[in-house]
Amino acid sequence: MSKPVKFVRGFHEPKPKDIDKALGNDAPFSNEFKTSFNSLPKPTNDLDWLANYREKGQTYAQFLDQCPFLDDRSSLQEYIYLTLLDNDDRLSILNIDRLVDYTKRFFQMEVKLLPLFTNITWNDKKRTLACTVKGRNNSTSATTLRTRYDSITGHSQICVNHVLNLLKRSVPSDARCLVAITLHDLYSDSSDLFIAGLAQGNCRIAAFSFFRYDPRLEISEEF
């Protein structure tokens, strides 16, 4: 029988009175709302967060004061921007309108499509992917995306870090975030088999790939 995993030494499991105190008397929570949450689960693995870190907790007032998404600047960042990094014929298998609608409903924010990447072409001779990128001031520039290519499998991947660097130059001032969507496979480091995506929260940017969601795909140890 395995030994039960305990909270890290010094962590105090919150009692109902502690929770009420953290929420505060002025918090707009009904008793029904307060009882809708399960009690704090005990760690089940040695790697669980609370088995290793002594969290001090946070009151609701502290959360409102410290949350970066609730400051005065974020009130002006009212849109989620999506940009498509792919050819129209490839993107046709995605229902972009439904993706936009889902994102809008899930985050309860307005969503806009931003056409940053155009003229995306694969150079079969050089094994590179080129495109035209629109900057924040509507200027355009031709760019060759950093890629890697496997001559045995014929598979190519885009370096997500290069994509993020391009996004940094184009984040609208009213954007909560700018996310690039692609059907191309992504990688970050040479040791990566692949990555599904990567975000830089402080810069309000991210890139996400649907490539690995293809049900016909067979995963191997080679990219």
C-alpha cells in the first residue's frame, strides 16, 4: 500500500471560516455560490503543487488589486485578435467563423480577425516558407520564416519563436491578446519533437497549431 501524500510542511488547509474571511463581507457571493465548490483536494502525487509549495493564500480583495487583467490599462484592451498563418486552401478545413464565435462566447469578449500574414508560399527547392507580414503601421515586408525540414519524411515545421517575434511588432493597442492560428506543425527548440503552441503573456501574444489534431496523424519519434 502506497504512503499517502501530505501537504507540504507549514501549509494550513483552509477551514470554512478562513474561506469566508478571504471572500470578505462585501463580496457579492451568495451562500449557494460559496457551497458550489468542492473542498480543497489533498495531494495525490509527490509532484503535486501543494505537496511542495507552502501557499499563503489570497483574499478576494487582494486578487482584485493584483490581477493584471483588471487594471486600468486592460480596460482599454477590449478585443481578442486572431490572425491566420496559412494558405486559404489549407484553412478551408477549419470553420473559422465557428472558431471566432466559440472564442467570443468562451471569453465573453469581442473577437477580430487580423490579416497579418499573406502570400504564404513553400519553396520546394530551398525548403523554406516565405510570406508577407503586415506591421502595426500597415507597412508590409517579405519574410522567410525559420523552419526545419526532414528530407526522409518530407515533413516541415515552423519555429514558433520566430512567429512570436513577428507578432510582437503587430499587437494592436486595443488588443487583450493576439494569437496566430496555423495548420503547420510547430517547434521551439531543436530537441522538440513538436509543440502545440507557445504564448508570451507579458507581450499578449501566442501561436497555436492544429496540425497535431489531425486524426490521421501517426506519432513517431522523428519530427
